[in-house]
Amino acid sequence: MIRAEIKAGICNLHTVVEADSSDGMTVQLRIESDCPQVRALAAELTEIDALQELFKAQKDTGILALAAKHRLHTSCVVPVSILKAIEAAAQMALPAESSIALRKQG
């Protein structure tokens, strides 16, 4: 099982994604979040075909469509973090830490 802990930024809302796959294709998801929009997305996203989702054009992914449907902020890092967890759970990439550090300079 892959566990992703996501701190989305200035909103200070925390999300945890657990992704697991026994066959390397179908990934079961459990998503818990402080964010009501992410919780709404999570209610519709409990299982996904990793091969179909990960090899689409980014604009055509179901996860980004759900993010738009539930009005996640356009720059929210949660949807892409879900995709990273799916990728690792399906053994299409090794699990590794990802981060974005934004700081005002000057």
C-alpha cells in the first residue's frame, strides 16, 4: 500500500491518500481530507484503472475532471498527488517524496 500525506499550501488543509493494488492495474483508493471539496471528490473516487488513467493526456484524466467538478482550486496539488499515489501503487514508478517549496524572494 502507498500512503501519501499532502499539505496543500496556504489553505492549510491536510489530505491523506492510501492507494493499493493487488494486480498492478486496478487501484483501490481511500482518501481523507480536511477539505470539503476533496472529500466530495473522494466519495466518487474509490477505485481506478491505473493503465487507463495514467496514459491519457492530462486534460482527459478522470481525476482532473473530478477536481473541476468539485471546484478544487486550479493550482491545488491534491489531484496530481492522487495520480502519483496511483502510479506508485500500480508499480509504474517507485514511491518517492515530491515537494513544492514556494517562498517570496526580496
